[in-house]
Amino acid sequence: MDLAIFSLIVSVVSVSFAIFFGLKNNKRTDTKDIEERVKENTRINFKLDTIMESTKEIKVEMSNLKEEMQMHNDRIIKVEESARQGHKRIDTLETRFNEFVNKFMGGGNHE
């Protein structure tokens, strides 16, 4: 009978240790999984922050480009108006020159 009780105690202790170490190992695996997920989430958050900063920089650059384009647009309008006025002056000078030639040179068409 002593042998049966001893075998039973050894079996109970063995099963207890197996359960204890199995749970402990499972807990360690869960901890490692959590650590890996935290590392991955940290990497993802860093990348998202980098993308967000890049997007902000692009928005600022786009705003600056829009302002520059508006300034160029305003300058082009002024240049076109100046060219239009210059063409009117040239047309006026051409008309006056033709009148002068006709008046003082005897009327021929000298173009």
C-alpha cells in the first residue's frame, strides 16, 4: 500500500509541476506576443507620424506655390497690358508716319 500511495503522490506532484510550468510557459509566450505587438505598433505609429509631417510640409509648399503663381499671374497681366499699350503707340506712330510720308513725299505708298 505504501507503494501505491507513493506512486499516487509522485503522479499528483508530476501533474502539478506539468500544469505549473505549462501555464508559466504560456504566460511567457503571451508576454512575448504583447511585446512584439507593442514594437510593431510603435513602428507603425512612427511611420504614420513621419507621413503626417511630410503631408504638412507638402501642404505648406503647395500654399507657397499658389502664392507664387498668383504673383506671377499678376505680373503677366501687367506685362500684357503694357504690351497692349505699346502696340497702340506703335500703331499710332505708324499712322502718323504714313500720313507724314503721304503729305511730304508725294503720296506714294512706301511701306
